[in-house]
Amino acid sequence: MTRIKNWMEENLKGDPIIWGIVILLSLMSILVVYSATGSLAYRTAGGNTERYLFKHGALVIASLIVMWAVHNIPYRYFAKLSLLALWVSIPLLAFTYFFGSTINEANRWLTIPLINQAFQPSDLAKLALISAVAGMLAKRQRNIDDWKRAVVPILIWIGIICTLIAFANMSTGVMLLATCMLLMFIGRVPVKFLAMVVLVGILSLTTAILLGQRGETFFQRIEKFMSDSDEDLPYQAKHSYIAIATGGIAGKGPGKSEQRNVLPHPYSDFIYAIIIEEYGMIGGATVLFLYLALLYRGMRVVAISTRPFGGLLSAGLSFALVIQAMINMAVAVGLVPITGLPLPMVSMGGTSLIFTGISLGIILSVSRGDHEDGFVAESPMERKLARVA
């Protein structure tokens, strides 16, 4: 036990509570995805139910390895990398919109050659925009009241990226806009300027609704959600409610879900309903608590960070992950219209799991502090003194 403890202290640095939350959610993910993909495996893999277990398990392990690697990188490097990633994201999003793989009447995916793995450029753009906004806010803290120099450049980037994402993925565009607004509020942007963010968001989403691929679907889902008629209840929502209602307090038990055989995408969009069906309200409440704990620990990093960029970066990425989780869970229980957002760290996914690992690795990097002031000390002796301190 002592060796294991020493190894963990040496290699798993940063907030230990965040590490614990991630490991618990990863274990839950493997168990629930294995159960939820049973019928999918029989339809597409000739009854080989272990195929998706091994594939998803490998991706979960890969995301943990990526998270570990990223958490060893000083977070300051991500300020410059985010701007490069933004410039790369624009042509990628545009190319995907016109030439990407069409799934559910939307072009959201590009297929990576050689490995034949689907990739959503919106995952890269989302991570890049949050990091870039945090960096721009940190640099402009002294003149944050300057409309033209401090706020306008941020608004331009938010408008461009959110519009391009919303063309094919409205829910992600709305979520990213809300995250950026919260980040700007934490970054001490005056409220009168935040009103301009709302205006930019309205223009961006209106453009996406009128010109994008999901405008009609957007209005249909809002209309069905507002309807009082049970006949207008979407098929997915109906079976999600059945799964939750039959789960009870303790659930039916692991692997005993019945709705996984009829509920569309039970391993991604509606995985929370399967969690409640198999593990009951106890399991559902536990998952909810873990995400709230992740938000709390991510915001605690803001309080202990000695530099604005680190605090804003941790806050933005924490908000993005937890808001997405809350939307996914709210869809399952019928609090918001149906969206296509997966449950972070739990839903079956490809590169989305990797980008989630990157986000968590950055949060952990910030939680490590200022990396023993290695960027401040000018000599080896000063660095040693900084470590002692």
C-alpha cells in the first residue's frame, strides 16, 4: 500500500479529488456502455457483445493516458496553442459542414484516414475557444473596461466559432455561448458589455437557424417539448421516461435494462436513463453528485490559482464539462428539449473522450499550482528555493 501511495503521489499530481471523480466516472462508463451496447452488438457485430466493451474500454484508457500526459504540461503553454487551434478550427468546421460525414441529417464528423475514426472538429473548436477567451481575458484584466481593445476581439471569436458550430450542432453552439458568457462574467467584464455578448449570440444562432442544417429540427424539438399532448412526445423521450420510472430507488441491477433494446442511442445521448434504470435513483444521484463535485473542485482551483489565466482556464473548462453533463441529464428526465450532447466521461464516444481527457488534464495542470514557480525563478538556485517554499 505504501508503494502504491508513493507512486500515486509521484505520478498523479494535481487535485486528488478530481482524479478520484474521473476514475469513478470512467468505471461507471465501462459498466453502463457494456450493458447499453448489447443489442447494438447483436445487430452489427454478429452477437459479439465484447467488441464494444473492448473498443470503449480502450478509448477510456486512452483518454486517461492523454489526461495524465496533459496534466504534466505547464498550463501557460495552452494560451498560445489555443490561438493556433482557433485558426485551424475555422477551416475544419467549414470543410466539415460542406464535405463531412452526414449522420442524422447533419455534417458533424470527419473520418481520420488510416485509423478510420470519426472526429468532430467542434470538440477541438470548443476547447480552443474556451482557452483563447481565458487567455484574452487574463491579458486584458487591467483595461477590461476598454470596449474596443478588450471586448470586441473576444466577441468576434465567439461569434465566428459559435456560428460555425451551430450550423450543424445547435445544442453545442448554445452550450459554448453560455460557457463563454459565464467565463466573461468571472473575468470581470462589465455587465453592459455582457449584454453585447447576448446580442452576438442571438445573431449567431439566428444565422445558424436560418442557414444551417438543423433549423427545422430545432423548431420541431422546441414545439414538441412545449406541447401538452402525449401524442407529440418524442419516441426517445417516451422510452427514456419508462426507463427512469421502472428503475425505482435501487434499480434493476447491472446489465438488466430493458429499454436499452428499444431506446435510440442508449449508450450516448440517453445513457443517463440507462444508469437510473439499472442503478436506480441512487445511481443517478451519485452521478449527479460527482459532476457537481467536479465543478466545485474546478472552481476551487480558481481560488488557489495565483495567475488570472490559470483560474479562468479552469473555470471555463469546468463549466463546459458540467453544463454539458447537466443538459444531457436534463434531457433524459424531460427538463429540456432533446439534444445530441453526450454525457462527458460516461457516454460511448471516440475522439470526444480524448478531448474530455485533454480538458481534465488542463484543469489538473492548473490545480498543480504554478509548477513550482519554474517560469518565475531565473536560476537553478532560485528554482530550488521555490520548491522548498
